[in-house]
Amino acid sequence: MRKRIPWLLALLALGLCVSGVILKFQEAIPKALIVLYTFQSLILDMSGNTGTQSLGVTIRVLSDEQLDKKRIFRYILKELRVGLCNGLVIGTLAFALVGCYLTFLTDSTALHGAGFGFEVSACIGISLVCAMLIASFDGSVIPIVFKKIGIDPAVASGPLITTVNDFVAVCTYYGLSLLLFVKTGLFSFAG
């Protein structure tokens, strides 16, 4: 408990920051785009799952191998490639599935126009690619750094990666939403 509770307390504070970010975006995004909130958990879950996978592989690598700087760099690049490829696959599937769902199985087209479902799903797909790439980076770098500074990566890495990935995923998703739908008007909607 003595090893875990300090991390959990620090992460509680970071979690409150994540909630604050969501609240700020909620104020900035028009009510017509409330559909974006529906898919927030998808972005957070996939980011967390990716970070956890990367963390598990990294912990195993750290326990099995002695890594010099060159091998650490190559390992992190490999994790980034895996995260990017996974993000592209999952992001593309999410784009297609969410776009079809919103377009053909909900009334969002009637409310917001013909392309709205795929505009939202594009935002989701791009956010997934970005969040999963960053989660792969976090999941590999954080345990390596902790091991280097003498902190048990098995105890500290998981909770920190989860919270950092939540923060990054929320900022990516809602930041992209603001950029695409509100600030630049790249995607348009009626409402």
C-alpha cells in the first residue's frame, strides 16, 4: 500500500485535470455536436488498451534483456510503428463503422445533413490513430524511464500510463473536434 497510494493520489489529481479538460471542451462545443460525447469512451478505451499492451511488452523486455541506448531507441521506434499501424487499422474501421451507423441507423443525417455521420467518424478515426500512437509511446517510454531512475515500473507505470493516455486522448479528440467543426468550419453541420 505504501508504494501504491502515493501514485494513486497523484493520479487522482491528474484525473481531475482530465475532467477539467472535458468540462472546458463541453463549454466550447455546440450542443448540436453532443454526438461527440457518445464516442469519448471509445477513444479512451482504445488508447488505454494500446498503452497497456505496450506496457506489458515493455515490462517483459525489461525483465528479459539488458538494453543499451541504441537498443532502447530501436525498441521505442518499433513500438511506435506497431502503435501507428494498429491505430490506422482501428481508426479506419471506426471511421467506416461509426460513419455507417450514424448515417444509416440514426437520425443524425436528418438533423445535421448528409455527410455528418462520416464527418464525425473521420474525427473519431483520426483521434484513434493519434491517441493509439501516443499510447504506444507512453507504454514503452514510461517504464523504461522508471527503471532507469530506480522506480519499480510494474507498480508505477500502469496507473500513470492510463491517466496520461486519458489526458492525451481527451485533448486529441476534443481538440480535433473543435478544430474541424467549430474553429475552421472544415466540417459543417446544421445547428
